[in-house]
Amino acid sequence: MSQVRKKRREAFLLGNEAVVEGALAAGCTFYAGYPITPSTEIMETMARRLPQLPDGVFLQMEDEIASMGAVIGASLAGRKAMTATSGPGFSLMQEQIGYAAMTETPLVLVDVMRGGASTGLPTSPGQGDVQQARWGSHGDHPILVLSAADVPECLEMTVTAFNFAEKYRTPVVLLLDEITAHTREKVSLPEPGDFEVFSRPVPTMPPEWYKPYEETLRGVPPMPPLGTGYRFHVTGLSHDLLGFPTSRPEEVAALVERQFRKIDRFFHDVQLVEHVMTEDAEALVIAYGCVARSARLAVRQAREAGVRAGLLVLKTLFPFPRSHVEKLLRSCRLAVVPELNVGQISREVKRVNEGYAAVRTINRVDGQIIAPAQILKEIA
Amino acid sequence: MAEVTQLIHQYLRHNKKFPLVFCPGCGHGIVLGSLVRSVHALGLSKDEVVVVAGIGCSGRIAAYVDFNTVHATHGRALTIATGIKMANPGLTVIAVMGDGDAFSIGGNHLIHAARRNIGVTALVLNNFIYGMTGGQCSSTTPEGAYSHTSPMGQLEAAFDIVELTRAAGASGVARGTVFHVKALDGLIAAALSQPGFNLVEALTPCFTQYGRGNGFKSAVDMFKWLKDKAVPLEAYEKLEDKAGRIPIGVFVKRDAPGLETRYAAMRQRLLEKRGGAA
Amino acid sequence: MSASSKGQNRVVVYPDWCKGCGICVAFCPKHVLAPGPDGKAVVVDEDACVNCGFCEPHCPDFAIVVAPRNGNGVNGRPNGKSPATDATHGKEDCP
Amino acid sequence: MNGHDMVLSRYEIRLSGLGGQGILTMGRLLGQALALHHDYYVTQTQSYGPEARGGASRADLVVSSEPISYPKTEYLDLLVALSQEAVGSYAHYLKPRGTLVVDTGLVRQTPSNVFLGLPFTALATDGLGVPQATNVVALGAVAWLLPFARPEAVRKSLKAALPDKIRAVNIKAFNLGYSEAKKRLGEPVAVPDPTAGGGDDERMELCNIMADD
């Protein structure tokens, strides 16, 4: 993120509204969605903003499946497109997430997590969609999952989500929670040039030579908008370099391997974390989303009480930033993972821990945020 | 007539495997030919045509034609088509679907595509059955018909597709058959040239999965059945005994702009308002 | 399209693409086509063809071509070979 | 004039009342004024969902000179309660030296007799003839009571947020609340001094107050 900070236009925005500012700054011109609490303000703000753009398109679709379909269609036609939803809608979108991953269609999906399974707690925070964001769609596929903890970060991470989507030709899920989405804070409104903005690579060879799923240096094939002379086939079936269905084992394997490799090779680029006083930390908190804010206060309070506490904020949840976490686990005695679920990221932390540190979890699934005091109790 | 087949050859992807994947006597190839002839007749270039197909036998059509082709998820062809059309209204977007695609799993998308009158042509290949999965009943399987999932005869009524789509607000609704292929060419071409959402239902027999279990002796037998039972709408209305007869032709023809046109007009109004205020 | 073209047409079936569904055979008004030994359509009476326009668009597999004999041949090729396969053409030489 | 620059460490405010009283708007306006026209960090959250539709309504603000970690309120420095129900639900979240402000026309009972009160609804209804402006009258009082809030900043935020048609009456309502508070509630409330340690025990020096109008 290269954000230039200077005196500029400011606004007092909801996290959800900041997402829209980020999306527009990243070049998003297409939104299709279905209203659902607590993500609705994203859609409502898009409904006001997009028609004001010369080529902006806003669509309210009949359900979340259709929303994802429209977003995929728009992306194939060359648009930077997004949708937003919450738990129940996120479940409905899983089918199309897999399709986007398989066809390598860039898009951004913001999931504002609410409490509970099923209809659960529509107006309370939760973080129960973390593993679903990674593995919700059937079959092995790569995906990027990001998070944001405060309102300015909602804006920044939305830009990042679009950049990653375009750069790696992949669906990117930005996980927010009800607290982050519904908190108002001051945000500097982006001016053109504030953010580095990526757009997908397009083919530069004559159409007859274009192979839509050919290996490239980065593993990311160029992608022309529909209707520009490159007439190719897009399918969710396992496909060959030309995009046509294949079941030949070597072609199928090559496709899946490249799809993973295009992201695996760039872990250093996509795995974003923030270190807060971790250099000498004995007691480490690993957190993301609104819980990271509580953790920040708790860690400060612990430091004031003489405990060498530190905080690792995960901005990228998947691919799980293993190297960052592993390094800190080796140097601390205790790692505390507070989450608004029964233990979805702690599962990943434990997986990479390999006995270095004691891993404790704080889990809350009653629709209430984990308060700083609760975290402080575990680390102090 | 030589141009008929040779024309189609020009629109096929020559690196694809032929013959077509469809069973002997399947009407899908005929619809594919009809689609190609309609596009050709309208003088559209291959580049400006997008075919979005669903899942099922009909979905395989997309891979064969040398347009921009998208093979979507099951039932979702119209959603992707909607996104494409709104993103680039200059494209001619055709959603090719089967009866399962369009009326069962994608039924909601169909009525909403019709309601918002998005400028997409839905070409539905209705064979009354789920062919690719091996012959299960669909929401257009006639009452009483046999299938692997209605082994005692279908209890449920079939959708009246014309009334459904008409009520939902489509610009155009038409029905043709693969036996009446010249007429079908015309129906598709008319649908492609009319603004808004246009649905063409093409009755295309599936002998393998539907015909065999329902008293047909061969694919040819099913074509004969279509020939006998399908009646042009005007004649159908005059029939005294309509039982078992299928009206074909144009049922709905409204002059209504597509959503993409209305959207562009709204954007233009906003632009002018801002320009005027400035 | 009319009887006046009788005896002036060349009818080609590409056996590679024909699946032997029998539609062309069943509906040909002049019995130009008949099922061959493998079930695929063969041309048995080309001279009878009046180019009525049924078989070509009704062939689900794009395997039949009917063209005037005095024209440039089928697909611009004098012997009407399949553009995709160049396979042996149908028995258009049969009486 | 009110509105001193003060160093704040998590000053927590809750505005509460019934659905329809405009509590959420009041929270947004106050937050906007403090965040955009003062040098403070502000987080504003609010109640959503059936709770917000059914009866109770609340908007919370945390105001601080430092970046705010935990965005929700924990212990309130200021509670504005425009209904009896709100007093009952939230009074126990007040810090020991926190300030309770109630609508004396609607709240019959308070947990202790240490509270400030004005008949906001009556002021809006009888004074202005616009009962819908109750929230803005209360906002005026809050602007007076918060020693660090600059009334002209709140007015600016009000003007920016409201459509022309109702702007004038709301500015009037704001001024009414501000001047009534100044007249009847005494000085702005004390704000804990974070540099003094045990801030709750420290009381602010009273401000020199000049009426804005």
C-alpha cells in the first residue's frame, strides 16, 4: 500500500461506506448484490454512487447466486466488479466463487460477518465465516481472503482486494465483521494517484495465437474483455490451455497446479500482517478484524503493567501467513488467539505452531465483541 | 441449399471434436444450426456475439460455436448474461439453456430476467427431461410422463412457459420446434433483433432419455410427433380439440426497451443534471 | 426448392459426422437417401433430389450438403469432401 | 465560548432513547462534528436491528486524542437518556463520576439525584412547534455540556447534513438547546484529565462561557 498522507477531503464514514470509497478508488465500475444485514450500506451507497459514473453499473439482483453471476459476467466483459453480502448470502455465493476460481475471473466479494450459523444473529458481530471463505466452495481452488479492523482499513483493504483480484486473476474475499462495518470513523477520501491501482493483464498477441489458459511467467494468463476479438471459451469444467473441457489427467493436473502456483509463488506479496510491539514479545496476541482493536488496547495495557506483550494483526487470512506467525511463535512463550468463533484461525495457528509456544484461544459466539479486559486477563 | 451446412461449418470451431457430443437424433444440433443461421442472417460479427450456456446437454453447444462463449454453472447462465449485457450493452448476448437450467434451478433467474427486461435472448432447448444426468423428470416433463425419477408417471404439472414468461414481463416469447426449423430460424432472428428480454423455447426431442420411456419407437418417431402435434398459433386458436396439440409461433411481442437502455438513459439524465448545475 | 431443379443436385453425406439417426431418410420426399449397412445415411437416388431443403437444416450433425451440380461443387471442392475430416465422401456416385 | 482543545483519553458518550427520537442522527451529527472539525479520533457505533426498530435506540461515541483501539463504549462518561427505559438500561454503565443527562419531561425516575435535566421534548414541541427537533435540542445541550466541543463545528455538521427545507428550524433547535443548557445546567461537565492519573477524580476548571448567539 502506498498511501500518501496529506491534508485532504475527509468524511465520517461507516466501515461499509469506506468499502465503497475504496472500491471506487480501485476502479470498480460494477456492483451487483442482494441486500442483507449487516452489509446493506455497501449496496445502498453503491446504488447512489455508481450511476453517477459515466460507465458505472449498479444492479440489485434476485438473490446472492445471481449477484455473483452478474459480477462474473461483468468481469468477463472487462469490468472491475464486486458484490457484498453476509453469512447466509455468503453460503449461497459459494458455487459461483468456485466458478470464478476455476475460470480465473477477478472479482471482489465483501462478506460482513454476523453472529451464528444459519440466520443466527443478523445485527451482531461474528467471525464464523473464516474457514468457509477459504474452503466454502467445493473442490480444490486457490482463493485470497483478507480482513480489515477499522474504517480507514476497510477502504485500504478494498483497494488491496481489487489489486490482488486483478493481479492474480482470482476471486478475493474481504471479511469484515458487523462491528467494523457499522463503526463510523474519520476517513481520508482517496484522491486519484493515492493508491497504486492494478488492472488485469490483457493479451498483446494476435487473437489466433492467444491461448486463454497458457502458463506465463507469473502463472497468470492475460485476459481480454469479451467482444474484443479474442473469441475463447470459458468453462467451469476442467479445461485445457485453450479453455475447452478436458479430462486428460496431465492437463487437469497442470491446470490445478498452475492455479495454486500463481498465488503460492507470491506469498510475500499477498500475505499482509501488521506487527504491534512484537519484537520482544513474550506474550503474543494473534487477531484480526474488530477483535484486533480490542487486542491492541489489551496489549498496551499489558505493556503498562510490565508484561512484554505484542500483537500480530492478520490482514491476510488465506493463504495463511505462516512464515510471519511461525517466526513469532518461536520467540514467544504464549500465543493467544481471540476470535468471535469457536476457533477458526486458532486452528491455523496451532497447525503451524509445532510445539513452540502455548496456544490459548479466546472464543466468543454470543454475538458480543471480545472486550480488551478479556484478552488482558489471558496475557497479563 | 448447400450454403446451409457450409455456412454452419464456417461458424464451428474447427479444433473441436466432431461429430457433436449429442446422441443420434437429438435435436440440439438442429437448434445450434438455427442459431448460427439467425446470427448470420442478421449480419452480426462473431466478435460481438456472446453465448452463455448452462449445464446439461444444451450447455455443450457453447463450446462448438466460434463466438465468445461462456459455459456457466447450472441454472446461472442468465445471471452471467445479465452481467455481460449490463457491462457491455453493445454485445449481443444469448443465453442457451435447457429446461432444467431455465425453468427449474434457474427458474428464479428467468422470471427476474424477464421482469427487468434485460436485453438478452434466452434460447431454451426444451426436451422435457434431464438428459445429461440420465433421464430424470424436469419442470417441463408432461404430467403422466415416465422418467427415472417419476417411474410411476409424473404427478406434477409442467410449467406453462409462455404464460410464465409473459406474466413476468418479457419483451418477447416464442416457441418453435426442431421439425419446423425454418420457422425456428425466424423466431430466433426476431428475438435477437427485438430489444429487451426475449425467450425462444425450442422443442427438441430427446429419444434416448425421454422418448424411449414414453412410447416413442425412434428419434424419427419423435420428429413425426412434433410434426403432427405442433400447430401455428393462429391455427391452434381455431382448433376445436386442442388436446395434445402444441401451439408454436410468437406469443408475446412488446416494444419495450431493455434494462441496459433504460439504465444508460438514467445515467445520461444524471450527467446532464450535473452538467446543468455546474 | 422446386421440382424444376430435379436431377441437377449433388447430395453429400459425411459419414464421419453422420450418426445414423434416420431423420433425413424418413422425411426425404423423393427417397434420395436410405440407411446404409451401418445405419448411416447414404445417397441412393441423387437424380431424384429436388433440393426441397429438408435434410440439410434437419440434420442434427451438419453431415449433409446439397448443392447444384453445375455450381462450384460442395464447399468449393469438386468432390465434396468434408472440410473437417477430408474423409471419404458418401456414395454420391450411386445411381 | 465553549470548545477548548483538551487532551482526551477515551471519553465515552452514549445517546439513548426511543426509536423515532432521532438518536442515531444525533450520534452521527455529533460524531461528524468531533471527528471532522476537531482534532479528535472518534468512533461511533449504534444499535441495529429489531432493537433499533422496536423501542430502544442508542448511539455510542468514543472520543480520544489518541487513535482508538476498542471502538465500542465500555464505561460511559456521558449518558444522554431521552426515555425512562434508557435510564433503566444504561445508567449502570456510567463511570462513578460520569454525567447523566435526561429529558425531564419523559424521565420520572433516575437512579440517583445526581443528574442534569432539561425538558427537551417540551422545548422542541412548545418552544419550536417541531417535536421532531427534540434530538437537535438535546444535541445543543450536549454541545454546551462538552467543554471540548465547539458549537460552531456542530452547527457546521448540522448544516452539511440537513436538506435546505429543515435546516433553519434545526439550527434554531440547536441554539435553543445550547442556550437553555447554558442557562439552566450551569457549567460544562468535568472531563477526566488523562495526564493527572486517576482522571476520574479530577474535576475540570470551569470554563468561561460565552453564549454563541
